[in-house]
Amino acid sequence: MPIQTHRSQDGRSLVIKIEGRFDFSTHQAFRDAYEHGGKDIKGYIVDLSDATYLDSSALGMLLLLRDHAGGDNANIAIENCNNDVRKILTISNFEQLFTIR
Amino acid sequence: MDDPAETARLKILVADDSDSDRLILKSLLKRLGYSVVGAANGRDAVALFQSEVPDIVLLDALMPTMDGMEAARQIKSLAGERLVPLIFVTSLTEPEDLAGCLEAGGDGFLSKPYNPVMIKAKIQAFNRMRLMHQALSDQRDLMHERNRQLQEEQHIARRVFDNVAHTGCLGAPNIRYHASPLSIFSGDVLFASPRPAGGMLVFAGDFTGHGLPAAVGAMPVAESFYGMVAKGFDGSDILREINQKLVRILPKDMFCCGIMVEADFAQNQLKIWNGGLPDTWLLRSPTEQYTLPSRHLPLGILSADQFNADMQSIRSQPGDRLLLMTDGVLECTDSKGQLFGEQGVLHAVESVGGDAHPFDVLMSEIQQFTGQQQFGDDLTLCCLEMVDEAGQAALPDAGELSALAGPTQWQCVYEIRDSTLAEFNPLPLLLHICMEVPGLRRKSGEIYTLLSELYNNALEHGILRLTSEWKYTPEGFDRYYSERATRLSEVDGHYIKFSFHHERMPSGGCLRVVCEDSGRGFDFQNHPVLQATEMAQSGPRYGGRGLALLKRLAKSIHFHNKGNQIEVAYEWFY
């Protein structure tokens, strides 16, 4: 599976790890990942350490996650992006919506 | 598929020169419920195939006049795309002979002597194959037809879209652009429009996704853009409106990356807003080039109170070229799958020299890189050149005289104060009031220029007390705009009041506009532009150019009080 989930160490956040291409083909799996994460989740961490590529539909999916997680009150971090992925997030100024580290 | 009703209708052609063998096979097949026609040689078999149109053919390999091989070839060729299973009934057993039967077009064998069980099983197997082929062909034809319909619908949709999202003034001599003919279904848009008081607005956008959803999202963007530019709104107003509209109509995961460019040729000023599109390039000379990166989130994501529509102001020079592009340019790939990328654009920009136009250089580098004459659908590239104001064609007087007479005798007063001065641009509203008079509507460009000169002078010089000379040096230019923003945010106890008075005249009408501000005014008795018949270049309060423009458009100009009240009269004729 290109998408795997687990709880963070303190158990409060859901970590969604994406492998390979983060694009429209992962749409359903990504959605399933956060929708079935559990009700007690306080935040989300999208781990892109093994993601090679990210396209505009992936940006759209991140916006869907943000909406699901409470819109402006959402607590979402995007972690471990490679340079290409980081560049795409920067051009779109997504750091205004997500914590990118 | 083995349904008896279906098999009952199967028609089988049997060709065998041995009368007894043919008779045996025919009666056997009839007993199985098939309809059967018989031929005694290959030539008759071909003729019967044409007249009877059987579903399956059983051929003896060795026959006089025309053998089974030749008959098989002709029957297969006559059948064309239709799959007619062709089974050789033969006593041949040598592999070479049997292979020859298959090469001639045979689909299988039945060996003599006949075994009824085998014959039945084989015919049913081949019939299944025939029906499957038939189903596939039908589906393929249906798909072709649907695709044709879809393309036709897209062409019609494209025509409708073109009427709404027309190319505006993209054909102007100072604009070069490339946009795919079907780009709308790929999600790219490119619009350009002259502004009522001169200058231009250009918008390039790239919707996430493509196809119909992108096209549907693009329609209201086009409508807002062209509608609002014509009414005198500026780039920031239009961005706010587009953003709000897209937030409302698009699903959460869809948005539009975009660039808005406001070019003011008279003031030599560019304003730009980039949300999510690649760096825009400002090319001044081979050694002086700047990138203007995306500083904002794309359109359609942030709510109105979070959205930032502030445009970056840049002092420009005639001959400056602005190169804007969508992702499609960076995403061009060569035969090895390598991306053209920012490196490709940088290389192209750096190799522009002599008389070569940067647009042509970049286009040809993309062509060389991809090795294609035609690019992908989602590539949009636009180059806007700053030109001398004189080089700009004047806007034609808009529209025919309306059938409605409109108001001729009216007056109104409109005043805005304090924080509203910083937050609201009253010009589109004031223009709208004047445009109710058909005679003024034909002169919308002149009226807009008149109102915007009055308003900007009242605000920037009257209230904010900014010095227009600042704008003529690079350092001063930045200072002018940062001071403007600071002072605007601190405005307290100030107002600008417009009073309009319109009346009928023998062959037209006269509009009187009084613009009063709460500023300290200026010494208009000794202003060089007001005193001299020759226009001076600048003055202490009114920039020489602004006042000269007013003098040219208006029949008369008068200053009152301490110089904080200006009255202009504008006459129009049928």
C-alpha cells in the first residue's frame, strides 16, 4: 500500500505516510486514511519522507484533509518533504495553511 | 449464448464436393436446429456466402473449381470486420496441410468422419467466439459514437465559452501569447482587457484538474474579469471578487493558481499579484532581469477576510517585458522524460540577446526541448511589453446610444471618510452613476479618467500629502508606496466629497463635478501649470500630467477655498 497510517507516540495524532507518487491515484486511499483514523484524533501529520512527487490534485487532497480536520482550526503538519515536493508547496504558499517542517 | 432461440437462428454454410458427405453433414446440422445452405465447390460457396450471409462456414479443403483455401481467403475478405468462424472439414492430417488451412483464414478443424457430439460442441464454441466479437465491435462502435458526440458537445461548449471568456485585447501589439486552442478543457485561462482610463489588466489562471469542471470554474472568472475591468475596478478588487466566487462555487479540493497584472503605461507602473503560478520574469535588458515569485495562496481557498489581494508595485520603463506562464511550461518533457523546469526558462531568458523577442526565444527553446511542433494542452505563455502611452491605441467610444433616454436633470453628493478611504475604491460606483446618462456612457473612458484624477489627487496629495516627484526615482517609488500604505492606515478625521450636477444643453449635456477633500489645499494662485499656457512638468500638489489631462478633457477647471476644492465641467454632444 502506498499509504500507511499509525498513531504518533503520544497517541493524539494520526500519522499518514505516503510512499511514491502523491497524486490523483492515491485519492481514495488518502481519504480512507483520515476518515477512518478515529474520533479522538487531535491532529494530523502527513509524512512525505518517501513521497517522490506531488501534483496539484495532491494539494487538493491536503485541502480536503484540512477541511475534515476543522478548516481554520485544523492542526496539520507536513513533514520530511524532499526538495521537489517542498518547492511545489512553497510556490502555492501552502505554509500559510499547514505547518511544514 | 447457448440459448436455443439464438442457436436456432444460426445459419451455416456447408461446402463439400462429395454429395454424400455434404448430405450427411447438412442433415446432422439440421437435426441440431441450425439452418443450413450447401455448396459443391469453392466458387459456389463464395457466391452463397454473399447471397445468404451465413454466420458460420464449414469448408472442405479439397474441392474442384475452387479449393477450400482460396474460398476461405475470399470469404474472410468479404466478411471484413465481421467475424465469421470458418471451420475446415477435412481428412487431411499432415501438420503442413493443416497449417496451410489456418493461414488461408481458417479458425479451426473438424476431421472426417463426422462425430455429432464434436460437431455440436465445436459449433457452439465458435458461436460463443462470434458473439463475443460481435459484442466487442458493438461496444467499440458505441464508444466511437459517444466520443464523437462528446467532441461535438465540447466544440459547442467551446463556442459558448469563447463568447464569455473571449481573448479581450490579447491581440494588442504589445502582447505576445501562446494558449492551446482547446486549453479551456485543460484548465488554463488567459484574459486581457484595456482599462477605462488607459492601461491594461492581464489575468492568467490554471485550475486544478481539467475537463468540464475546470471549464465550468473558468466561466465566472472570465465574467468577473471582463465585467469589472470595464466598470473601472482595479486588479485587487477583481482578485477579491474572483476569489470569493471560487470559494463559493468550487469543491474544497479545487482551486485556481493565477497571476494578475495591472499595467499603467502613463505612470510607467506595473502591479502584480502571483498566487501559485511559476515565477514571472521582468526583462529590462540582457543584464537586468528580475523574477517575481508567487507570494500568495491560489484563488478559491481562503475566505474573504483572510484573502490578501495586495499587489506588488513595480516602477517600470518603456520596453520592459513581463513574461508570465503556467505550470505547463515547466512541465514540458523531452523524449527521456526530463522536465524543462525552471532551469529551462532561466536558460532561455539568459540567452535572449540582440533583437530577439523573449517570447520567441522561450517558445523555440521549448520546441527544441520537447522536439514537438505541438505542445501539451495545458501550456500558457504570455509576454506583455510596457509601451509609450502614445503608442497605445485609444479606446473606442463604447457602445451605441441606448434607446432609453436616461436621466438628464439630476444631482447627487457622495462622501466617504476615514477608514473607508483606505478600504474602498468609490470610482466604479461613481462611474456607474454617470453611465446612466447615455451621452456620457459613450465617453466612459474620459469620464473615468476625469474621476480617477480627481479622486487620486484628493486622496494622495490632498489628504495623504504625498509628493509626486518621489515616483520619478527608483528609491522614491518604493518610498511613495510604503508611505501611502502607512499614512492610509492612520487617516483620521478626513473625507473626500464628490458632488455631481448634470443638466441638459441644446445639443447634449453638461456634467459638473466638484471634488472636495479635507486636506490643507495648496496655493493654486501661483501654480505654474495653472498660470502658464505651456504645461510645466510638475507642481507642488497636482502632478503636471494629471492637471494637464484634466485641462484637456474638461471644458473648465476652477479651484475654490484654499485649493482643497476643485470644480470641473464636462460637456458632451449628440
